[in-house]
Amino acid sequence: MKNILIPLLMAAAVGSACAAPQAATPATAAQLTAMSARYAPVELTADTTHLSAGDRQAIAKLVEAAKLVDVLQLRQRWSGNEALWAALKKDKSKLGQARLNYFWINKGPWSVLDAHAAFMPASYAGIAIPAHKPEAGNFYPPGATKAGLETWMNGLSADDKQQAQWFFTTIRAGKDGKYRTVKYSDEYKVELTQLAKLLDEAAAATDNASLKKFLTLRAKAFLDNDYLPSDFAWMDLDSPVDITIGPYETYNDELFGYKAAFEAYVNIRDQAETQKLNFFAKHMQELEDNLPLDAQYRNPKVGALAPMVVVNQVYGAGDGNMAVQTAAYNLPNDERIISARGSKRVMLKNVQEAKFKATLTPISKLVLTPEAQQDVDFNSFFTHILAHEIMHGLGPHATVVDGKPSTPRQDLKEAYSTIEEAKADITGLYALRYMMDKGQLNDTLGQGAVAERKLYNTFLASGFRTLHFGLTDSHARGMAIQMNYILDKGGFVSLGDGRFGVDFGKIKQAVIDLDREFLTIEATGDYARAKALMTKYVVIRPEVQVALDKMKAVPNDIRPEFVTARALDQAAKK
């Protein structure tokens, strides 16, 4: 992280209508109101008319469970979060309420859109607040250094080291100062016991066998820390109520990228839209076999087709409702499941539609020419997000380092999230063009010059939407690499006035070259090469900054109001 510290700080206010003041100057109520306005309020609704009475009861229990996930994620993000949240709720002043509101958006006292800088004073209600979000979150002992933890881990047996680096453990220091590994089931026992009870109650209510199985197994996992059986059951979930709940993504662990944060997505499946995605199912191995990667690193047998579903979100919690909203996700992250079954892609259609209307459409009018603006459409946006999620499941997932089996996640450490998100982006773009050229998308995106213009112009506009968040997120850092690399290759062209275009004679090869770079880094586990790529390209260049400056009045993202969840909760209480 040190190698990219300067460009990150330079980009701290990128896309911000009202950047957070330095930590020494806490934000005023007016500033906090302006900072909150960067998230456009939207009402998220989902059709519940087809749900059975049992599923209605189950979904109400799952929303209740999701609210507990918020508690866990607050604790994982920072050890002082819960006490600060409680103190803020007691502050009824205008400033106190503005702080409370922005705290909840960010799930902490640091502004995600402003390089995770604190928007509160260094001390509040007797609680010391770091100037920036701690890289280690609350997964490791206070004051522990990366070097010290690595030395300790390297001195463990192979099995103990694996547990120390596992998704579902924390590292704590005993009274003697020695480090030890603690299972999530012990670390968060009180809340996980409550969660297990709610999931068991939801399982008893539903009449869907696959949902009942997943909820029962996930409740058990909360208590015994073995998530593998329930992850397999989640892969097989075929239910009108589509639930994701548990520890998954590792973005909050910026020290190593090992530890999973709790999140919850309570969704209702859109079966009609899900059926439209079946065209990808026929081409998974073909796409793997044609990746721009040395053949020795390709997977000769991609796991049996993983499910792809389109849903409408009812409720989000924890990492599933923090600052920039998730438009799709690809889980689980356990390489054992990915190797055997692939991974499941979940597309949040109502979230994507809200983002497209509130952010991408107005951005395209500022950064593209009038002609190119006509090519920006929701179908291309939606399909590329789908392709992005699919590409997480393709490409290298196992490596050999010094003769020992490993994974790209372990090899690339804190650089992995940035490289992997960028790989999924650019490989998705590569795959869609490949399928277009083969005539495999004629019933969806089409084929030929018009389809290509829509694909690349929508991707270009969407790239600026991602950079509008600032370089504080793995997705945005990955997009900075893509934007700058393709500009250098001539695939994207700066028109000199904050507008950009696509050179359709160069874009295809630029995408292939960059995709090969990402895939090779992951296949070889080359940490130094990954860091060098990030050092060079994770920056906001002057011509890009001109475009971002024009976008200051455009919301960075959305802030959902879960209308359907509220209605279901009210109905359950009658």
C-alpha cells in the first residue's frame, strides 16, 4: 500500500462535490449534508405478490437477521465503532444528527469517498478516532505490524498457518502478548447464536426445500465455523427468496486481504430475467480455453456450471449496505468450491437500474461526445456487470510458489483485490467481444459495429462512474489501471476538453494485452509485478481529472430506502 499512498491521497477528493476536510478539521453539519448528498436517495422495491405465506414469514425473519449483521460488520470494521455509534445516537444536535447520518452511510467515522479520512474530531465522547480507517480493521491485535504478523505466521505449522490466514478467524494477543487464532464462532458467539436462531426460524417457515436446507446449514455454520457445507447448499439454492448472509468479502482487511466481513442481501428472484442468462451457460469452458493466457495456466475443466440469478433486492446489511452499493456479486470466495463448482453470480437488477439512471446517464452526457452518448444503454451496462461476475470464476485460481501449492489471493496479498476486480472487468469486456464476434450474443447485445459501439462507449462512461468514487476502493483502483493503460495503448482517446472517445481500431487489442497482463500476474502469483502495475497506473491523470471535475454535481452513487422490507415488516407485526 505504501507505493500507492501518494496517488491515493492526491485522488482523495476525486468525484466529491464537497470533499471531507482534513482530520484536524472535523466536518461541519453543512459539509456533512453536502457529503451525504453524493448518495442519491432511491426507493428499492420488489414484487412479493407471488411469495407463499411461508416465504413471507421467512423473509421477515431474514430481514431481522440482517440487522444483526450490521452489528457484526461495525465491530469488524473498527473496535471503537459500536461505542461511537451508541454515543452519536444520544447527540440530538443538528451536527450530531448529521454525523450520525453520515456515520451510518459509511459504517464508521471515515468517509469512503474521501480516501477513508475521518469526518469527526480526533476524540468524541471519550473515544479516540484515528485520522484514517485502520488497514487492519478489527481482525488483528491493536498495534500489530504486518511484518510482525508475517513473522509469526511463517513460524507456524502448515495447518496452523492456514487457520491464521483463513477467512473465518481473527488474530488476538493473549495476556502474555503472544498471538493466537480465534474462530469467528468464538469471537462473535453472542450474535452468531442469535443469527442461528433466526435462520432456523426462517427455515421452519419456508416451504421451499432448498432454502430450508441452506438456512439450516448456515445456522449450523455460525455455531461451528465450518461454512463449506452451507456454501455448497447456497450454490444449489433455487427459491423465490434468494438470501446471501454470512462472512464473505475481504476488502475490509486491507492489511492482508484474508479476513471476511459479514454481509447480508435479502432478495427476491426475478425468474424471467434469470432465464435470459442461460446463453452464458453454454460457453464457460470455451471462454476459459480462449482466454489471452498461456495454455499451461488455463483450467482444462472448469467446474460444473455455477448458477447465475437475477434478483431484486429487498434489504442489505453490513458490507451489503455500506457507502457505494453493490450491483452484483460473485460468491463464495472459497477456492475449494470454485475449483469444484465455480461460483454463483447474483445480479441485483433494481440496484443496477437505479445506478444507471442516477449516475451513469448524467455522467455520459459530460464525458462523451453527443454521438457516443446515444450508444450508452442499460442492456450493455447490465450485461457487462454479469460478465464481470462470471469472470471471477474463470482464470487462475491455483498457483505453485517455490514448489508449494498456493492461490493468487495468498500470493498477491493486499494487491489481490485490486488486480482481481480489474481482471474481472477487462476479461468481461474481452469475453463479450469474443462472443459478439462468434455471433453468440445476437439475441442479447447483437453483433457488428453498432453493438460494438454500445459495448465500448457504455464501458467507457461506466469507467468514469467508477472513478467518480475516488481511488479508495479495489474496484476504483482497478478501473484506474484499465483507464490509464488503454489510454496509453490508444484504445481510449482524450479529446482535450474533459471528453473522451473510443478508437475502434485499437480498443480490441488494448483489451487483449491488458487482460493477458492481469491473468499472467495471477497465474504466476507475481506480487512484485502486481505492485509495479499499481504504482504506475493507480493514479488520476490530469486529462482524467478534468472530466472528473465536470462531474462534481453528479451523485457518486445511490442510497437505498428499502421500501418493500418496511412493508413486509409492518405486515408481519399485524
